[in-house]
Amino acid sequence: MADRILIIEDDPRLAEMVCDYLGEAGFQVLRAATGATGLAMHEARGVDALILDLMLPDMDGLEVCRRVRARADTPILMLTARGDAMDRVVGLELGADDYLPKPFEPRELLARLRSILRRRKASATSRILRFGRLEVDLDAREARLDGEACALTGHQFTLLVALAERAGRVLSREVLMDLMKGEAPEAFDRSIDVHISRIRSVIEDDAKKPRRIITVRGAGYVFAKAQD
């Protein structure tokens, strides 16, 4: 059965082009011109992925992303014509899986869409997250580097999972705190930075030059997708 894609885009020419191109690639494509219509269609019809324009006539695409994420984990590819990198950072923090600046080549859109669909399907069937030499075993609650178990506390492992499951997204300290809700309060009696430092000390080859958990100044942390 063909994957069903919903595009929320108010530019009719662009939306039609994307619908035609994805249709030829074998997808079933639904279309909405406003955020409100798109949210209603997403809830009523059920889709496998969402292509979301950042600038919509009735509400900001970031708000649409936030509302979708509040009730579903549908993969989201965000389209943006804005030059401000912070819009992309905020979109990723809110749960977008990837973004694509306008103008774009249809082939790149198709490649990115297929990539986020593959990642989501893989994560649905596998309970081990693999990043080069690092494995994060969700069932065993264990991280392994080169096959050797990493010495992490339960709280540190939970924080590592929060980052690894959202690899490639910049997560602020506030977002990480929200993701850790339900953990014992004493787990976070010290700053997120301290916990990140301890995790780096066991999963990085050089904790002073981290390649797995990267600091994004003024924004937070990002777990690198590509690792050795």
C-alpha cells in the first residue's frame, strides 16, 4: 500500500508540483492550503508523513508542528523560505524530522521524504539505536561502545536516549528537561550540562572534543547522526 503524504502549503503552484511529483513516485498525496485544514485532515485521515510549510495564512507552521507533535509522531518535513536559522532550530526542537529551504529541487524533496520514512519505519521495528561504533539498546537499557558496556547511571541512560532518538535535532536544555519528566527529581538536582559531561566521558573518544553529543551555542545540544 502506498504511503500517504499530507502537504500543507498555501502556494497552489508549488503544492500542485509537489503532489504531481510525489504521485509519480508512487505516493498517495493529500493537500491542504491552511494550517487548520491540514490539522483536521491529519487527525481525520491518518497519514504516513507530513510536508509542512513554515509560513501559512492562518497560523505559523511552527504552531502546526507543535499541535501535531502533541498527539502523534508522524514524520514531518518542514519547508521554509525564511533566512533565520533559528526558525529551523525551533522547528527541529518542536519535533520536525528534517527541513528543506525554498527553492528546492523535487528530487531532493523526494530523497529527504524517503529518508525520514525509512528512519521512522526502522525505529518502529528495532529496539537498538546504532550510530557507528555506538549502540543504544533500549530493551537492555545499556549503551555499548565497540561492544563494551558504557558505565552510565539510569538517569544518564535516559538522557542519552532522549538525545539519540532525536538524532540530528537541536534540543534546548528546557526541552531536555521536559523529556525527562517522570524521572526522580534528585536526578536533576544539577544542571543538564553536568549530566551531558558525564555521558560524554564514557561515550566519546575525547570528551574535550565531542563528536557524538555536540554543543550548539545558544541553542542546546544535538546528537550527531553520522558517527564512526
